[in-house]
Amino acid sequence: MVHRCDPSMKPRKTSKIRRSPRALRTVLAYDLGGTKVAIGVVSEKGKILEEKRLPVPFEKGKDAVIEFLCKEGRDFLRRYPLIKNVGVASAGPLDPRKGILLDPTNFSSAQGNWGKVPLVKLLSKGLKRKVFLENDAAAAILAEKWIGAAKSVKNSMILTLGTGLGTGIIVNDQLVRCAHDLHPEGGHIILNWQDQTAPCGCGNLGCAEAYLSGRNFARRARTRFANPDLTAKDITELARKRDPRAVAAFREYSEILAVAITSFVVLYAPEKILFTGSFADAFELFAPETRTHLERLLARRRDGIDLMPRLEVSKLENEAGLLGGAYVALFEKESLRR
């Protein structure tokens, strides 16, 4: 999938000035979510040379956010001037070929939703570099296939648990795309269309994301507590201390996650499902019960071909999106063919 130069081959002598191969194969990458952005410089071997993680000023509106992304990117480019390509892994929906955000579900401010945004054109102008765009979950599973836990797996899936719920899928070693080059928005499969307690950022009720993103887990779990300011991290720490309200919140989460995964399994049959994003830090609190529920839900789908997937937290930790952004900039031809 990835073509690398043979390190044993010696460069030809030339009268032209040669730039270092390492500099030519280093890119600037973004992982843009609904709350934070990671920005970093990544080598062709998947090594993060330098990185920043910053809150995104969505409250100031989309123009301010674009300028913020350009400003932070230019800061890196001043230190790494030989970088040619920039890769952006962004929450969607989006069109990776046209480089357009399509009214991203979790990007909004007092000025309203974003609508269509030609992100690649705007960043290219601001950074004066070639920019490539990919859905954040698709980028994350590409990173896992490149250098992570999906490297030797033909059929795999990633769930990004953060502000939203992203889904990236590889089937028979190929990234799954929908018509119009769109990305499968598995986080918006509706589990209960009448559930008034589960509003989703897309405007519907009862989407998988409305229950399973880190932000929505915290929103739902807070109803069990008197403290309305508890974060997902706070509730996770309470669950580790066996607080019964927090434990009950994770029990509910595990049941709903198993239901959502069952839908993904009957659609895509992944052998392995990976978890990344900030809420994946709570993996040990929801994974055991999720497995138990999955074994029951998939009981009749384990004969002949066993469709029970392996559930694992990403070994790339919270860097899968950033590394995926780097992947699409480093190997853009392979990425866009998928």
C-alpha cells in the first residue's frame, strides 16, 4: 500500500542542489475535531517530530477558525520550510476530492452552522502549500493500516470517540467510501428516532453519536449527579472508584455500544474494531460489558464464519487522526484511489 524508496540505492551525482530526502518526505498534518485540533510535523515513517494540541475558537465563527488554523500552520512552516504537502483529517461530512466541508455536524457557533466551506482552497491560500483533505475517522483507519493495529488485518474498523462519533472502515484492504466520494457516517445511524433524551448535532434524535460520543456520554451521565459541570473525564474517574452512578452510566453506554457495533458487524463484518479519541481512555470501563452484550447479539452469526470482532484500543493512542492526516499528504495518490 505504501511505496518506500530502497535505502540501499545510492543517489546519482548531479550538479543541482539536492534537498535532504527526509525534508522532502515530511509533511504538516492537522487533526481537526469539534473541540480541539492537533497540528504536527510527521515524517514518512510515521514519526511525529513536533506537535501542538489546541482548543479551536469555534465561538468566533468559521472565518476566525480558518485564520487560526493558517496562523498555527505557518508557525510550523517557518521552522520546517521544506515541507511541500499538508494533510487535514477533519470531522465531517466532507468531500475529500473537492476539498470541501459539507456543513460539518459539530462545527457551529453563535453565527450558526458552517454550511459548505472550501477548506482546501482556503488553507492552500493561507499556507501556500498543497493541501489534502480526508474525513478524520477515515484518516485514522488509514493510519492504523499504515503503521498501527490494522496493518495485517484485511477487514477493520475504527470508532473515534470525542466530540462526535466517527467511523472509518476498511473492507478487503480497501477504504470504504459512499457515493459522491462521501464517507460512511456510522455515527448517524439512528438507534431510537423517538428518544427525546438523545438529541444529535445533525438535528435528529437517537443517533449512535447522541449516545456514544464522549461529549454525549457526559451529557447523559450528568443527569445521574447533582453536579452539572462534570466532564467525561470526571465521570470516568468516579467509575474507576466504583461510584455506583458512574458505573451505571458506563453500563448503559456498553449496552448501546454493543447495539451499534452489531449494526456495523452485519454491514461490514470487521475482524477488528479499534477505538481512538479522548474517550477511548475509558476503554477498560466499557469494553468488557460491550463484549458480553455482543456475544449475545451475535450468537447466531458465529457459526461458519465467526463475525465476533476483536475490540482493541488503538496502539497509536490519540494520534491516529494526526497520523492519518499525514498519511493522506504523504501518499495522496494511494489515499484518493481508495
